Amino acid sequence: MRSVAELPLLDPQALERLRRLQVAGDPDLVAELAALFLDEAPQRLAALDGADTASTRHLAHSLRGSAGQLGAARLAAACAALEEHPGPVPLAAVHHELEAVRPLLQALAEER
């Protein structure tokens, strides 16, 4: 199994899968999803910061799924670790990976 650091910030294959779903004439799907993710991420992280163990697992699972669908592989892996072992160290890793991938997602969102 690869470590989080060995994973790409954004998985080009995941982005390509999303691009294949694009309907001609519609707004850019990847850009829309990236913008939505960036809009919702701060609230999700704020909810994680004060959550109990069960809520942390649920919120981390939800964030992991969204990140994974968008191709944010390292963020998804950090969320999976938090889901499995709630605590301050995995939570700090989620914050770190979100900040690392944020500029890439912002660039995608600006393609709208």
C-alpha cells in the first residue's frame, strides 16, 4: 500500500473519468464540482474540529468520498486515516492535505 505522500494531489485519471461525463453545451463539470467542493470544505472541516468520535468518522467518510470522486487522492487518503483512527494527528493531516490541493482545485474551478 502506498503512503499518502506517494499519492498524487490530484489524480489525472479521476479527472478524466469526470470529463467523460461532460455533456456538450453544459457548464464544465469538473470546474463546477471543484467549486462546490471548495465552497463546502471549510464548513466540513469546522464540523470535524469539534466532533465526537462517531461524528468524526461520519464526516471524514463523507469528505473522503467527495475528495475521491474529484481525484484529490492524498486528501481522500488522509480522510480515510481519520475515519479509521479519529484524533488530532489524522485531523491535522486532513487540514494539511486540503491546503495542499486547494490551489489545484481553485485552478480547476476557475475554468468555469
